[in-house]
Amino acid sequence: MSNRVDRDGVSLNGVILRTLRDVGPLSRVELTRRTRLSAATITRRITTLLAEGTVKEEDVVNEGALGRPAVAVALSRAANRVIAVQIGVGTATTAVVDVLGGVDQVDTFAYDTSLPATAVISRVADAVRDLRDPATVAVGVAVPGPVDESGRRMLMPINLAWRDVPIADQLEQELGLPVVAEHNVRSMALAEARFGAGRSRRSVGFIYAGAGIGAGLVVDGSPLTVGVHGAIELGHLRVDPGGAACVCGGRGCLETVASAEALRRRHDALRIATAPGTHPLVTLCASEAEEARRDASRVLTHLATGVSTVSNLMNPELLLLGGGLADLPPDSLDELIAQSRNATFPLIRDSIDIRASRLGATAAVIGAASAALDRILYS
């Protein structure tokens, strides 16, 4: 695709395509108004993009003007697709994602966490090959830990014994496609900001409870890469100074009480069975046993400390709870949100909307694909 950079380091095609992604089908007149490009530039660029198949013309739109109705220009779902991957702790999910966030051909495989990263990445490459077709333009990978600024290296996933993994280099060598890596929870926040509950919000936060606990933030449509390595390691916020040792080397971290593994140990002690595919926090909160209910209340209180910390420090307009948090029984979810709000600074308390994410298991792959498209198509 012709995508010459000629405005503030961003291609004019990228400006046009991002506008169509964020707003939807538009006439050439409306594209000219919204992008502040000249009518001649819009005409030339749209002609090229139509010839490439990147955009298409749709049914007429009525913009309130007299005379002939205008023809709408829209992104073509079929033209550019990303194979997205979410690497979790012990599982990996692959999917095909189109430019409007549509997800197809989702599959998950398990892997042994004792395997070296290179072996797991090779299995990912095999899964990508099975999904690849002529419309595939890139691979996006959501990983369980910080990535470098270039989106090429997975630095230090706490719950895996992998360090400084050149994931993009290996996959590009094996597949011959451009690859972008992104922190998994930041990917989820990006998916919500682009295609979910956060589309109309300037800032979207996301808190995820899975094998570990993480957070991500998107501001004005761009993932916020805070600090040196860009990760918000919420799971390693100390909530119990006298608590258990954590895999990070600290003590009393949020993950020592609310991670899936910590909760499974409580299940064993309480003789509670967890259904496959269900986060153990959901099972704990649903139990009617008195000791389980006390445990659930304690865990929710610690989680509320984490949620309110994100609220107080980041102050997002929308703060979404995903993973096991999104699947909590309604009364437990309400308790978590209420405790979180009560621990939030009064001045900002009413400006933050805290609720469950509804994108479910697709959030990370949609976000990984979005991160790849930002580099490949929209830049």
C-alpha cells in the first residue's frame, strides 16, 4: 500500500484510514472536513485506496445537504487482516482479526511452562501459518509482561521463566510477516478503546485478573507506556506487608492473595472444586460456605485497593474489569466496585466509571491486532 509520510511524520493515508476506523463510513466531503486535508488530496488518496481494495464505497449517506446524496467511503474488512496471538501462562490463543475488530477462527493450545520461550514461539508460528491467507498483513502478539519501546522484545514476564525474548525477530524470521508485540493488559485496554465500551472516552483503564493481575491504560487512543518499561504491574502492589512471599521477590503483593494460583491453594484448603475454564475467584465468591465467603470478602477488599490505586493515580474516565473480575457474581462485582469507589479520592470519585468488560476472551487478540495495525496500516 502506498503510504508516503508527509504530515507531521504520519502518512496521509494513515490519517484517512484512522478517521474511517474511528468514525465509520464518511463521504469525501466529510473526510475533507474531519481530516483538514484538501479536497484534491482526499480525491487522489481515496482513488488509490479504492484501487488497492483497502477501502470501498458503500450505500449513499445523507449529510443534510441538498442535491445529489454523497457516496460513503468505508474500510474494507476483507483487505487487511491481522493474525493475533495472546500468549498466556500455559496457554496461547490465536485468531484472525479484521480492521474493524471482527474476530474469526479463534483457537487455543496449551503449552508446558517449563519449555524455553523459543520452543513456544515456534508453536505459535505453526498456528499462525494455519491461519495465514493473502489478506494477512501482520502478526500482533499480546504477551504476559513488559515489552520494549519498539514492540519487539518481551522483557520479563513474572509468571514465566523467560527473560529478554526477541519474540518479533523470531516470528518474523519464521513467518516473513511484520510482527508487533504488546503488553497483554494494555492490549485489552486498547481493544476496549477502539472497539468496545471506551470508544467515546478519552482515557480507558483496564484491570485484568488471570494467572496474574495487571493493568493497562489508553489515553487519546494511544496505549500509555509509563516509566522505563511501560508496564503497570498492579499485581505487585503491596497490600499485605506481613503476607506471603511473591514470585517477584517481594512480600504481600496483590498476586499473593488474588492470583489464580493463590486462590487455587485456598480452594484446596477449603475443599472447593473449580470448574475448568472458570477463574477460582469466581468459584470462591459463589460458594455459600462461611469460611469461603470470609475469604472472598478479604480478597475483594485487597482487589479494591488495587482498583482504587489505579483510579487515584491514573484517573481514567472509564475503568474496566476483565478476566475473572468480569465474571464475578453480580453481588461480588457490586461489592468490589463499591469498595473501590469508596477508596478513591472524593474529587475524582464521580468522574470514573468502573464496570465489567464485555469483550471477554477476545479483548487481548483484538488489542494485539490493533497494535500491529497502528504500526503497519495507520502510521
